[in-house]
Amino acid sequence: MTSPRGVSKQWLITLPSLAWLGVFFVIPAVLIVVTAFRPPDLQGGVGSGWTTETLQVLRDPAYLPIVWRTAWLSGLTTLVCLALALPVSFQIARVGTRMRQFLLLLVVIPFLSNFLIRVFAWKSLLHPEGPLTKLLIALHLVSEDAMLLNNLGAVLLVLIYTQLPFAILPLYAAAEKFDFSLLDAARDLGAGPWRSFSKVFVPGVRRGLISAAVMVFVSSLGQYVIPQMIGGASDEMLGSKIAQRVFSDRNLPHASALAAALMLAVLVPMLIVTMWQRFGRKEAAS
Amino acid sequence: MRRSWFPALLTAVVIAFLFAPLVVLVTNSFNASRFGGEWEGFTWNWYEKLWAADEVWESVWVTLKIALSASLASMALGTLAAYALHRFRSWLQSVHSVLITLPLVMPDILMGMSLLALFILSGIETGLLTIWIAHVTFCLSFVTMVVLGRLQDFDFTLIDAARDLGATRKQAVIKVLLPLLLPGVLAGGLLAFTLSIDDYVITFFVSGPGTTTLPLRVASMMKTSRSLPVINALSTLLIASTFLLAALSFRLQRRA
Amino acid sequence: MGGFLVIDHVSKSFGSLRAVDDVCLEVGPGEAFSLLGPSGCGKTTLLRMIAGFERPDSGRILVAGQDISHLPPEQRPVNTVFQNYALFPHLSVWENIAFGLRMSGRPRDEIRGGVDRMLELVRLSEHAKKRPAQLSGGQKQRVAIARALVNRPQVLLLDEPLAALDLKLRQHMLMELNTLHEQVGTTFIYVTHDQGEAMSLSDRIAVMNAGKVEQVDGPEALYETPRSSFVATFIGDANFFTGTAVEHQHEGYVRVMVDGLGSPLVLSNGAVGSNQTLKLMVRPEKISLTLNRPPSGERVNAFPGTVEDIAYFGSHTRYRVRIGEHRVIAQLQRSRFSGGGIEPPRGADVWMSFHPDEARVVRLEDAA
């Protein structure tokens, strides 16, 4: 593999995907950061010259509550998804092969159905004239003029709904490899069902837990369709602002500054996890 | 040992939660009521309206064109990428691997926004081509992951065996590796196809005039309450086709 | 060079590891030959070099006088039965066996005839249309052998051919392989880590250790006169004693001074100088245990000891006997214990003895 022929062959096979991602993934990402230092022009493009003025908009105090809302909504979504996905992946992994494949299919199918349609479905479900509202009113659980839609709770609910499979799938992949006789051993040694689940199973699927957390958190950070369709005017997330800057204000540098900030927020948790896993692996090896 | 019933119950609840909105959609598509709050009788009305909505079928055609070409391209690129990642261990493949993984966790809005920036700055007009490029970009990583999983299960002594029996390197790849890899490549392609049909956010950023894909069409229909029940009908058809595709890919995976 | 397969000063390194270190071997035509050794001894690397999957760093490999060292695997007159069979899962049994003939572009009739004949030879004709996944372990193995033999190779390589089978099947396939070898008369090269397998399958065995060949001999010679303590322990069990040669006697016997064991008399098995440090080897089944001291008139080495531990194996019983600092393993068949019909219990005082002809002097360089 160190022969010149081996090297050139490797490059030949690697080049197509490498070049594609270089041109259409890396360069665009770099462009965003670069554009954040350019002035806007009036046609929705990018003006000439360099400026740090665009970055100043990030210090606009109006953004602070949006950033904070984006962060805690994503964090809470992650926590709830993990709490639900842990017992579900545990259950799927411990049943027989046929049942397991069936359950997995049940989890994946809603996930593969069109994202927009799923959000739309929640919109009609939560609609004031929709079935859920009517049911809750009939049960006297909410008042006649209750608004299930257009509030933060609804945004959180739909966020959890759309992100849940992102949590179940990696956790299931880890649970599938988990040695379930360890649970028998824990029970044998006197641990109750809850303790053997929390002290043996959960640490056993730690890696899946981490990748599930990163997947859900990062993907939640970038949402804008859900707050836009389900939430009210005051429930915007960072993504909503980016879309607004691009399509309503046609101010690309301003949007880029926000996007660059979001990219940083995405990369930092991933970097931490990667480092932690590298470090953890070394620790386990020694 | 008695098993706790709690995980089983919770799993049932979660699956019900996942399906509830879909069930409501499907039911409402046959409901004579416009808002679907109450059942006002069975109707094919919304499907007839959908059938007559020419702009929807135009979008279906656009979507299929993009999905088919994007999944073919990402199958070719992804299979090569997976082979390279599996075959070689080097700094190049470490970089390659990071590049393949990052799009999987990149939020859609960033990918759409950054591609839009690229197209604007390089003066490429948004349209079919830019949508296709965007779709290939986000499908590529998924195809690579599926094929890579397949390659990791592949027993490379089979290649040795083929060569031992007189096959040249090329013949061994054609007669042994490719036929055994094919179900994985097809499953990856199917996943890419589904993702491409599904995508709204990225497509929204890089689409141009006259290139309204189905999700974009649905989004614009949502703005007029008159067409809401038609969306129910359309959604039902889409969910049914997702079921079919999922069953097909399930078959493909299992035949291996 | 009279060999049919000749390994001529072959070496191969992976990084700093010398996997195969200057190996020379000659295998006759039609011979059943084994490469035997623990994992990592280089036997698999040597096999892969014969098959063509690895190139030697130096040295040559010849088959029937032709140097094949630099041919790719597909051009060598050698076929392999892989350890896990490596049957093509997407092809039927019939197509698996036909693969090699198709690759060499034989006419259709010849392929059909050859494959059918092979299926008959391995008694799998009724399974021709099945996929490998539908076969049992033993059947898979027979397909793998047929797939290799149908190409009429000049040398057939078998990599751990029985390792993937369970015990019962293994013993059955052992017989089948021997019969098959007689029927086709091709040179068979086995690679195995199992000494029992090697002994019952082959005419000659090369015992390998750390990339080198320790000894090449027939099964009996390897067991009876191992030339190193590695060979002695790898093939069967052995008790070792380190001592110094003190006194030569007539007919090639030598007296060896061993600490705590007096000076037993042994067959010197070659030149041994006086005051030379050497190692004695006695197989456990060559040792006798008696309650009373054996008659001293015969030239028997006898030492008093205590039974420390007993393990019953059905066909035989093993004893661990403590003699001063030494612990000796003795293996007795029930009838061989001459203590008046009772077996010595744990803690019993016994006499351990062996005949000078049953002890061996093994190579001195590994006396350390």
C-alpha cells in the first residue's frame, strides 16, 4: 500500500467523493464564515470590500432571547428524547429477531414519511377545530378557548416528535450489541429492575447515548420550519432568523453571520464529544 | 426472571405517539369535513381535487426526476467512497471519513444556506441543477454509510478464493464483490431516493423559478386553507408509497 | 533438489516482524505434508506465499521445477481450501465448483463433466442446486475441497481444514480426507495448529516456531525423538529435567547429574560431551509408579516421591508426583500400575521409575 501505484490508486478511488464534498460542502461552509465579514448589497448579494460591521449585529440584544430559547428548547428536546428512547431501544433489543425487525420498521416508517407532512399533521391535530382540541374540551381538560397551537409547548412537542427517531436509532444500534445476560447477572447480585437498568444497561450503551444526544441536539439547533408553522410570533428560533434574513431581508452577510454562529454552536459540542471519545478510548485501552 | 412491563408499555405508547398524527392525516383525507374536527362522512372528494390539481403532478414529476438522478449519482459516488474508506488506512481516509460524517450532523438550514451562498457568489442560477447538486451532497454520506456497513460484513477471503481459482483481480471484483455488494448499494440508493423526495429545507434555499418540488408545493398549499384537505389526500398517498419503499428496502436488506 | 514443491530459503517480514525466516522445505509428489505450529508461527504466511496471496521478500518457491514465486495467484498450479471455506454465497454449490473451470475458459461440456464428477466424488450430487448457506459444516467443507480439486491443481493447500467443525465431525472428516488423498494422489499441504490432526493426516510434518522450521519428520519420529523442547511440548506432553552429563557408559548411554534427582542413566542420542549442560525429556506415559522400589538389578532409574494430585480421564489416570524440588507428571493405564491392584491415593509414598531407553536428550541451546 506504500507503493506509488497503491497511493495513486487510492487517490483515484477517493477523489470523486472527496472533490464533491470539498466543492459542495467545505467551500460553502467556509464561504459562510467569509461572507460574514462582507457588507451586504441591495440586490440580495454580497458587496465588495471587507467589514466587521456585520458581526456587530450579533451583539444586538434582540438576539439574546432567541439564542437562549434555541438553546434550552434543543436541550430539553434532547433530554426528553433520550429519556423516551432509552427504554424503547432496550425493549426493541431484547425481543426476538422477527418482532425486533417489526418494531424497528414501525419506528422508521414515520421517520421516513415526509418531514413537512408530519409537521402539517401536528398542525391539523392541534388546530382549534382539530380532533385533539375537541377531545380535550369534551373531557374538560382544557377550557373552550384553549389554544394548543402557536405556543412554545407545541413547538417543544413537535420538536420531540420529529427528533425522537434520531435518538432511538443510534441507541438501538448500541443496545443490539449489549450483552443482556449482564442484566441477569445484576439481578442475580441483588439489583432491582430499575437499578440494573440504570447501573448496567445505561452505562453499557453509553456510546449510543452520546451519539444520540449529539444527533438530536445539533439537529434541533437548526430547526426553523417547526417554530414557523407550529409556534407563535414570539417563539422564533435561531434558524427562523437566518431564513428571515435570507428570504425577507435579502441580507446574505447578515444571515451568514448568524449561520456562522450556529455552525460554531454545532461544531463545539461535536468536537467535545469526539475529543471525549478519543480520550475515553485511550483510557479504556491502558 | 420476570421482565418489567414498563419498557414494553412505553414502547407501545411511543409507537402510538409516532403514528397518531399520520393516522389523523389518513382519516381526514376521507373526511367530508373541511377541518377534520369531526367525522362528517366518507368522501373521495379530496382525492378527486388532488387528481385535478395539475400543478401538484407537475411537482411530482420534478421531484421524481431529481430523486432518481440524485440517488443514482450518490450511489456511484457513495459506493466508491465506501470502498476507499474500507480498503485504505491513511491520513487521506481520516480526512475523507470526517468529510463523509459531517454532512450527517450538519443542520439542514446550514447546508441549504451555505450552498445558496456558493451559488450566488459563483453566479450559478438556482434551478434543477442546483437542487440536484444539493441532493447529491446530502445523500452521498447516507449511501456511503449503508454500503460501508455492507462492506464491513463482506468476507474478503472470497476475493482470495476467486483469485485462487483463476480469476484476475478485475474478474474477482465483477464476479464476486459487486454481486454481493449490490443489495447494499440498492438499499443505499433507496434511502437516498426517500431522502431526496422528503427534503424541504435545503431544497427551499437552492430552488429557483419553475422548479417547485413536491415538498415546496405542499408548503405553498399550506398557506391557503382551501387546499388543506387536498394536502391530506396527497399525504396519504405519500405515506403509502413510503410504506412500500420501506418494505422493499427491508426485503433487500434481508435477502443478504 | 528432488522435491516436487520446493521452498527455497524463503523469508517474509511484516514491518519489524519476521513472519517467515529463511525456511527451506521439500515436499515429494503425492505426499501429504503438514505445517504445524502455534498461531503466529508463520505457517499461514508460508501457505499464503505458496498460494500467491503474499510475495516472499527473498527466496523462491518451485512447483514441479517451475519457479512460481512471482506469479499472481490466478496463474499458479495451486488451489486452496480456505479455513472458513470462503464459498461464494451468491452462487449455488454447482456454480461454486464450476467457478475455476469457467475462469480458465474451458468448454461447456468439460465444465459440466468435471463438476458432476467432483460432486460425485464428495457425494454431494443431490445438493448441487443449493446455496452454501443451506449446507451443514461438513458439506460446506466438501464443496470447498471439490471446488479446489476440480481444477486438477498440482498442489492442494488446506488451511486449518477441520478447525470449523465440531469434534465428532472432525474425526469423520479426518478419515475422509485421508481417503480422498489416496484417491486423487495430489500433493496435499495442510496448515494446522492441532498436533493430533497433523499426525493422523500427514506422511511428514514440519513443526514451525517463530518463523523457523524446528524439525521435519514423520509423525512417529517427531513424537519419539523430538529434537527440541519446543517440539517435545508441542507434540504431546513431556517432563523436563536440566542436568549435567557426568559419565559416559558403553552403548551410547550417559549418566546425567540432576539436582535433587541423583544421576539417572539415559540414552544419549548423539554426541554429548562430559560436563555439558543438557535437558532430559520423559513422556508421562513412559513413567511407572510402584509402591515398592523396583528391583535394582535392571538398569532402571527409580526415585521415591509423594503423590500430590490425581486426575481421572477414563482411558487413563494422570498423577502429579513430587520428588524433592521436582514435580513429575505420570500417566498410567489402570492395568499398568503394579501396586497390587490398588491405585495410590493422594499423599501416598510411591516410587517413580523409567527405563533409560525411554528418556531423551533434547537440544542443548534451548536448555535455558
